[in-house]
Amino acid sequence: MQVRAAQIDSHLQQGLKPVYLISGDEPLQVMEVADAVRQHAQSAGYHEREVLTVDQQFDWGVLLEASEALSLFSSRKLLDMRLSSSKIGAAGSKAIQQYLQQPPEDKVLLIQAPKLDKSTRNAAWVKALGEQGVHVPVWELSAAQTQAWVAARMRAAGLQADEAALRYLAERIEGNLLAAAQEIKKLQLLHADELITVERLAAVIADSSRFTVFDLSDAILQQDVARLQHILQVLREDDTPLPLLVWALSDLLRQLNEAAETLKHNGSLQKILVRMPRQRQAAFQQAAKRMVNANWATLFRRVALLDQHSKGVGEGVSRSEARLWDAVFDVALALCGKRLFGGR
């Protein structure tokens, strides 16, 4: 079964399926669809969650072991699987198909993956998943869809805006829904009971010397530690949700890993570079070259643990917000290539 991202809430009201696949490269929609599944699973009694980060070294036997393991306290469990690539190979395809032959009644499998190309959409594991569960493909929005999305988001936030303001914000964000969500949150704080006009919107944006999570990624690629510290300080002052920062780190890690593995095999980075803004491409290429020998397994484990801690779960989670932000900075430094090389 295939469900659009906008339909996920109404679909979940009809009951949980044994497996969900969310695929796409538009981060905010992917994150919000995944959060909707997690929250509904939580309310349905799936109180445990196990995160499975799949990279090229992943042992697919772990999925089958997790499906058969008894949950603590006899509660239900959500298996939260993150694919660094939608190309999971024969072992991955076989493991998922085997899992789907008899899905465990006390578990829900949630898979997040990058955009699926045509060959992957026709892969046996994707077809099997579509028969047993739900596939939510997330697409980048057109200009008209972006403006409609902005309008709906503002209404949901209790804001009123004129047509010119909606068009202005939609054009300014250039499809970056994460940035739009941040701007709408600010408008909600500053102009909750007022009509949002272009003038008010421009004033809020002009007066805000803010950064986004994409600025964080740029600073990492450029190895600019001083700017990295400044960006994190501003993001913290702006109450940027920690899971959003962890998503940015995870997404950058996945891209760098894919690029480094491509370089190791003397491949071309063109397919990766075309998916990012032109002004970022040179810095990304340099970063991929210096990260070729990075300890990827350690990096993926660090980011997976940070993802859990940012949501207040996982072994050793700290209740100190300062420590969590320090952990974000530490992982960002690692992605700069300052640490964790060669197994150190």
C-alpha cells in the first residue's frame, strides 16, 4: 500500500501496519512522517524502541534477531531502521523479505531510506513491503505546492497571512521546508494575533541574524570550527530542536559515507553532487576526500546514540541540555575530520 505524506495521520487512525517504509530526500516531511508513526506506535503500546543504523558493514542477521527477541517487560517494540542507502544488496533484500513472511505481532518495523530510484522501487523487498505494509514516498514540492504547504502550516499554527506574504515566504525558502517551519515558528511567537503581511514578514526575517541546520553542515564541510561553534550557539539560543540538528548530522554523514566509498572504488561523485546546491559542491568534494579513511562504523554508532539521547531515550542518556549540545558539537567535530580517523 502506498500513502502520501499528507495522509499519514488519517491513515494511522485506521490502525498500525506491521511495517512502514518512508523514502525521500525532503528532510522535514520524512522526519514528520516518521515521528507520526513513532507517536502512534507509542500510544498503541509499543513503548520500546530499537534503532538499527544500516551502513555497508551492517549485519542483516541483527534484524531477524531483533524480530525474534522478547521485549523487556513483555511490551511491544518499534524497530526503527535507518538506511544510509536504498541499495541494500541481496543480503538486505533477503532479510527484509524473510522478516515480512511472518511479521512478529509484538513489533512494528519502521524503515527510513533515501529516495528510491526506479530499479529500487521494483525491487523484490520493496514490492513485498508494499503488500504487507505501507510505503510513504516523500517528494520535493513544486513552487505551487510549496506555497500551499506554507499556507496550511500557517493555518495550523493559528496564523493569518495575506496572499503576498505567503508567496514571499514560499519564494524565499526555495523549497527548504525546514527553514519555512523555523520562520513560521518565529511568526507564531511575534505576530500570533495579527495579519501577517509582506512588510511584517520581511522585518522578522531581516532582524534575525539566525542560522539554519544547513549552515551547520556547511561549516562542517569547510572545517570552520569557530563558525561551527557560533552557529551552534545561535541555534541553541533560538531553541532549535535537538532532533533536527541530529537529522542534519545524520544526513551529512550518510552523504559523506556514500561519497567516500565511491572515491575508494575510483567512482564519480557526479550523481551525489547534483543533489546539492552548486555552492556546496567544492567543499563537499574536499570533505569526501579527507574522510575516505574515516572510521565510519564508529561515526554511525555515535550519531545513532546521539539521535536516541536527543529524544530522551537510550542507554546513558543525560538529562542535562548542556551535555547534549556538547555531544552535538563533539559529533560535528568528528564529521569535520578532526577525530575518529583510522580506528583511533
